[in-house]
Amino acid sequence: MWYHGQFATVNSTAQNQAPFACVYGRGDFGRPRRVFRVVPQPAGHTADESALWGPMPYTPIASAAASTVASAAAVAAQDLKVEAPPKAELGDFAIGCFAAAKAQRKSPAVLAAEIAASFAPSQWLASATATGPFVNFRAARPAAFRWVVTAALTDQLLPRALGAGQTICIDYSSPNISKSLAYHHIRSTVIGHSLVQIFRALGYRTVGINHLGDWGTTHGMLIAGAKLWPEALPEPVDVAALGALYQRYRKEMETDPKLEDLARQWFGRLERGDAEARAMWQRFRDISWAEFETVYQQLGITFDEVRGESAYEAAMPGVLEEMAQKGLSKESEGALVIELPGEKAPLLLKTKDGTTLYATRDLAAAQYRWTTYHFTRSLYVVDRGQALHFRQLFAALGLAGHEWASRCEHVPFGLVRLGGKKTGTRAGNVVLLKEVFADATDDVTPRIAENQAQLPPEQVAETARMVGIGAVVFANLVTQREKDVDFTWEKVVSLDGDSGPYLQYSHARCASILRKAGWTSSNVEAAAEAEQLDFSRLAHDAEWAVARRLLDFPEIVARAAQSCEPHGICHYLLDLAGDFSRWYTAGNGDATLRVLCDDEDTRRVRLMLTAAVRATMARGLGLLGMGAPDAM
RNA sequence: GCGCGCGUAGCUCAGUUGGAUAGAGCGUUGGCCUCCGGAGCCAAAGGUCGCAGGUUCGACUCCUGCCGCGCGCACCA
């Protein structure tokens, strides 16, 4: 379904093309090109502008600005981009008149001047001035303060209708069993978890899926290894021992080719349901999951579906039959493959030994997810090294005639390097996730214990976990997904400047002020009170800067969802924390500027604004998968 | 070789989908508190946005070609 002639360039992740316009998972392989974007209309969802993507006004103030220009210039409000002027002195909201002026055969500056000249103040807007081709609007501050504070306190700042009736599947984390969760697993885990929170906050139904790597020849190696060298797995068996066994097997395989056959044999027995193979595999899987779960608990992650590759075993014959029936699969060099137009390498369905492969199981999994969830988008948060796999996978689904193949998206992220080298279990270059968390937590513990001497030790420990792990999570979300990151302890546990703890600190400061003020009302009660308050008492520019920032929250989150890029939220929260800190610091030299000032009415609205910041910061941190401590 | 991605301050990164004088943090230098929490705030210095063309009113952003770095290229997942 098209919407309002609003087109966009497909970026690296968003690719909602019409069926068969491009069956590949990612919109632009080859050179990026301009295409028309089509928003798929989910079943049972009526056309409604709230369901549309893209830059659009999410607040009544921005909406009013857009309508003003739209009616004066005879263009659709939806086609106008409302942005922030580069400097706050210029105004609160800016609209460029380029396109509208062209349609009217006027110069943008002339049109802007005309619009500004005919402007009349309204409920939301106080003034409009033309600066070159831009019309810069100033908000009616008291009304804007009241609106944003109320919305923030009642958790209505985010457009929750955006995802109504739509489902997003998110495949993330998805580690292989019998290997420790190492630092390079964290990006998929943390990005995916954040995306789940983001989509959910926008009203989507989300399905977080942990597609465990629990099937394949690898597991034949483990069984074979355990049989050959039982002493390698002393009780109690843990994941580290299983990982070491796997490493050993691979190493010995290099010199002893028979081991490869042996592993294949064991996997073959596993596939055929051999009782001994099955029992050993199940045990390794249970041991692995128990350990994974402790890490997920630390991160506050629960999955809607933990369904490993093994779960699709029964679906394999059906997949193979479908591909054969549609004439897509053929034998090549002893293996069963699907050849793809424009691709040099085919997609492999079966080895020459007849065992199924990663891709076969992914085909079945994709199919399962479609029939089970009828998703609007099905996301795979997997490192960029697997881009080819997903491109081929989605292409094969498209060739098989599944129109929903175009709803599948690979959400790639860059490599994690360690000492400049690629990390990975196979390369043996790993740092364990639980160790990183433990170290980060230890790092912050003394400072919290010192700052919060009144807290009982267990609460200090809990806060330290929240802050330490939060630092690690934030460090992994703050850069664009596709950039490679080099792991360094300093960066990951950084506490100053642009860091997770800085955000949590500003949240704790808000909480501290509210505590000190004896603020006991719930957010909802406070919002009800906002109706009666005099927001014109908030007269300082530093206070307005905070409120102006809050108004940006909905668009930031919507954009993060569209592009599957949580990092915009990180930077937004840093800006919000900065605005709050500047306001806060203004009170250092001047007691009348403090939240807890003498004037009763002023204090009341300042507390209200502080509560709104606290609520938004907590909400934002939640979207990143981080905790928001009240004291630290 | 082919494909994909990245290249912005000394370092690590943003840059509102083509708009106004390219912004933060770290580091460096210098300031701010008898302070509602200094994990803070302010200021200075620091830039040929890899290079060269092109598209147009306008390019860090789009196109072409180079250069550099990384990753991926059939029976692993």
C-alpha cells in the first residue's frame, strides 16, 4: 500500500518491497539505488496514518507547525519534514519550503516569508519567523510543557498505535550449544533484545526467538569426542569442558581424517534417532542452556520462543519435497543445491552424505515463523559475515513463491575484534561474557558503596550489577550496527562522558531530587495534577531545552524501529541527560534556579518536569535493555 | 579475482534519510561548587568529512571511478 506519495531511499536494513520486486533479504545488494518503498499492509489492519513509517509529527506542536505550512502552501502536511533548527535561538521547529516553493513556482525564501507574515499564534505555536528558505516556529511554551510532561508521566509520549495488529519476529542471540557465551555473542543478544523492547513499546506484537544452534555435524563431533576421550569431560560437566572438547576434536581432525567421518556417522545416528546419541546430545544441550540462562537472567532477557535447529528436524522432508516439486533443487557434485540467479554459489540443502544443513533448517524455520505468526517483518540479528547466507535464504524462499520472503530481513552487525583480531570460538580468540559482566560489576561496586553508604550491601550489589552490566550493554549499542567494534576493557566499562552509567546517573539524580522533595505521587496522579499547574513558571531556557528534547522522543524511537538501529536512542538519551545536567547545574550558583527553590508554585512545576525526565530516561533505558537505578 | 561493508578532530564515535556556521565523548589546556549528588557544568585548541570527478538552487549524505582497511565466497553453523 502506498502512502501519500512519500518515498524513501531504502537503507541497508529497511526493505519493504512489494512481493518479487526484490526477493532478497536486504534491499540493496549491489550499489544502493533509489527505489520506491512500499509499506506492507498487514492482514486485518486498516489503513491509518498512525501505522506509517517515516518522519512525521508525533506531537501536537510539530503537527501544528506542519499544518500551518501545509495550508499556507497548499501541500499535504504528511509531505513536510518538521525538524529542529541547528541553533535553539532560531526557533523550536523548522520547516524548509523547498518542495512547496517549487510547486508554486516561487522562491523558497519568498514563500517562507509569506508564511511567516500570515502566521497567527495558536494553541501550540507562539510565533513564526522566516530565515532564508526556512520557517522557524516557536512553541507556546506553557502549553507545550503541560502536554509533554503529561504525556511522559502517563507513558503516552511514544506512538503506541504504530504497530497495532502487526507482529515482528526477531531472531537474536541464537548461540551454538556446547560453546560458552563469549563476548562476540553479546552484540546479537543486546541488539535483538533492544529491538524487542523498541517494537513492543510502539505497540507491535513481538516474538523474540532464540534459534539455538543445536543441530549439525558439530554435535556429531562432540558425541564422538566424548566417546573417544571420556576423561575430557569430568563431572560436573560444564560448557567450558564441552567447548574444549570441541576444540580438541577439530584440532585432531586436521591430522586424522577418520575423525571427520566418525563425526558424520554420529550425527547421522543422531538424525536417525539413535538412543545413545540422542541422550548424549540432550545432556549437552541441557548443560548449555542452564549456563546460557544465567547470562540471560543477568541481562533481563526472556525469549518468547527457544526453538533450536533440532526442532525443525521433522520438517526437513517437507522442505526438501517442496523444493523438489517446484523444480528448484538439483544435484550438484553429489550435494543437493538450489541455484540462484545472479549468485555464483548455490544454496546447499544436503551434503553428499545426505545430511541436512544450516540453510535447510533455516528454510523450515522461516516457513514455521510465517505460518505461526504471519509477521509483518521477520528479523535476523546475525553478524554481517552471514550476509550471503541470508541473501540466498531469502532468495530461495522468494523463488519458491513465498510472497512473505520480502518481509524477511537480515539485521547485520559488524565484527567484534579482540586485540585487533576477529573473535570466535573457532579461532579460540574469546573473552567470556560472564567474566566481562563480573569485572564490570566489580569495577563500579566501590564507588556505589561509597556514594550510597546507607544502602544495605545486597542493594549495593544489585545496583552495581545494574550499572556494570548497563555499561557493557550501552557500549555495544551506542555505535551503528554495521561498524566493527574493537573490544577494550576501558571502553566497555567506561563510566564518564558518553556512557551508560552517565545516563543512569542522571536518572538517579532526578530520583534523588524527587525523594528530597517528598514526592510520593505516582506518575499518573502527578499527570492529573498537571492540569491545574502554572507552567509559565518554567521561564528559563534551560528548562525549555529539556522539554524540547522530550518532544523528540517519539520520532527517535520510531526511527530506531524502522531502521532496526537502537543507537539513535543511545545518542538521544545522552542529549537528554546533557540538557538535564545543564539545567541542574544552572542551580549551582543561583538557588532560585534550583528545582527545590523557595517559590512553591515554581517548585511544583519544576518537580513535574524532573519527574517527566526521570520517566523518559527510565523508559529509554528500558528500550536499551538497561536498568534505571534510583540511587547509585 | 568476485561480492558486501567501512573510511568524519590525535583516539572512539554522532550527523535528524539532500538543507542553515559539520557536532559529542576521551585526551590536552584553562575555568565553575560555602553545590537540589563533581559519574557533573562552562570555555579553548583540534577538520581539505579517504582521493578525484559527476548530479542540482544546495552533497559528509546520491551517482561513477580510484585508494586504504575488514569480512564473505558449496557440502561448518
